[in-house]
Amino acid sequence: MSRIERPIVVYANPFSETRGGPIVLHRLVDRLNHMGEDAYVYPKAMQYQYPSFPKFELRTRLKTWRRNKTAPFAAQKNFRVNPDFVTPIADKKILKEAIVVYSETVDGNPLRSKRVVRWLLHKPGFFRPEIRFGPNELMYFYNPGFAEGVAGLDQENHLRVTWLRSDVYFDRKLSNRSGTCRLIRKGRHTGLSEVPEDDDAILVDDLTHEEKAEVFNKTKVLYSHDPFTQYLTYAAMCGCIPVVVPQPDKALHNEFTNRPASDRWGIAYGEEEIGWALETRGMLFEQLSKEQESEDEMLVAFVERLRERFSD
């Protein structure tokens, strides 16, 4: 397969080991470069929303404009990358000819590219309902549930890129497991941020990967308020039982429970499914190996689609 003639630029926040969005965006650049493509990451600038006129005076609108003007410089200062990834930072000179990839949290087309790919890493509007997409963007989705109800999205455009930390998350076969742990993450956006009274579960949100793995290896159950997080798989890899706290939002509830069984192996939705999670854990590990092969196929198809769409 020949290389795409144009560079691919992924607009992303600084790399963080604890934030899924930056991980997969930086990982996409890394995987593309290992495939022989010319891929870069470009620092995402903070986007300040313009106040609506005439509610706000002109002086306030001018201040917002100035903040947005200087934001790109602030974003590039001390921009963090993963030293183990091949993620060169794009120079502005290549943006004119580049294919630019934005996530669903980016408003509009800040890099003013003529060739835009929109990658849905969550449901559009989940984090920022005011986000605007362009009319001619090529759209991809990370999870099939994120594509539901999105007009103009080809259901074949599935792109999943993972960074499975099997070097950190594995079952140490400890014999003295006890207690529980808890993960909030996106539960803050769905009304599930409060921890039950007298809860003695260990809150793992702010721990490092190594610290989370240690907790997953010494506790019996992880209660996750976030139904779509890699930490569910990581807990299972450590021998801890991941239990998704049932979602109060009906749409999110249906989105999780309507997923194919193979997408839920090893994971309990509510405590009543703990038995099923244990029974299917082995199938989860087999699925992880198959998903790597599927991911490779998705990347090849993604590159080919970019070549066809942006050959001019």
C-alpha cells in the first residue's frame, strides 16, 4: 500500500496517561507513523466561546477574541508527548496541505484546513453541546454507540485505536483480596458523581496507572460510574471484577446494554451480573487479542479512505 502524499495532523491536548482522549489521539499519530505515513500532532488551543451580542458589550467580545488569538502560543509551550510514541509536533508550514483530524470536542475548524476528518471519541455534545461541525467533514467514530443519530456518518467508518497497558495491568495472583474500589470519571457528566454515604471503596480516579493496578490487584470489585472506560478492561486484567453502576440517563443505559455481548464480556452491569462477568472473563481476554487484529485492519482502511477522499 502506497503512502498518502499529504501529511496527517491530529489536533490534540497534551499527552496524559489518565485521559482517554489525548491517549488515543496521540496513539493514532504513533500508529500512522509506524505504518509509514507522515503524521504529526498539533497542540490544541483553549477555545473561549464568544459571548452572544447584544447581551455582552463590545469590549467583552474583544477580550474574548484576544484570548483566542494568544491561546495557540500558550498551547505549544511545554506541550507534553509520550516519549515512547512517535509523535512529532507539526509545524504551521505543513498545515496548508495537511489532512487534519479533530475530535468531537473541537468547535469548528480552528486550523482552517480544507481537508477535515472528525473522529467521534464520544457522543457529539456530551461534553460541549455548542460544538459545530463543518458541512464537508469526513466522519469516523470510536465506538458504534457514538455514531447513533449522527447525520451523514458512514457506518463503515469505525476507527478504534488502543494503548493496552498489559505491562502494568496484570493479575499478580495475590491471595488476600478484600474490599472494593471506585472510579467516577465521566460519571461527573451523567449525574453519578456522588459517592454513597459510608462508602469505604478506594477512589482511584487520581491515581497513576501503577497505583491503580496495585489497587485492582488487592480489591475484589471495581464500581465504575463511567460505562465506557478502558479501566473496566484493566480491572479485569488484574483479576478485579468491573461493575458498571447502572446509568440514570436512559440513553446511556440503553447504549451500554444494547451493545453486542462480545463488547461486554468480563464486565457486569450492576451487581446482579457479577456471575456473568466472571463466566465470560476468559472470552474477554481472547477478544482483546482479536481486537488488535481488527484495529490493524481499521487503520489500513482509514488510510485508504483518506487517500481516496483527499487525493486532489
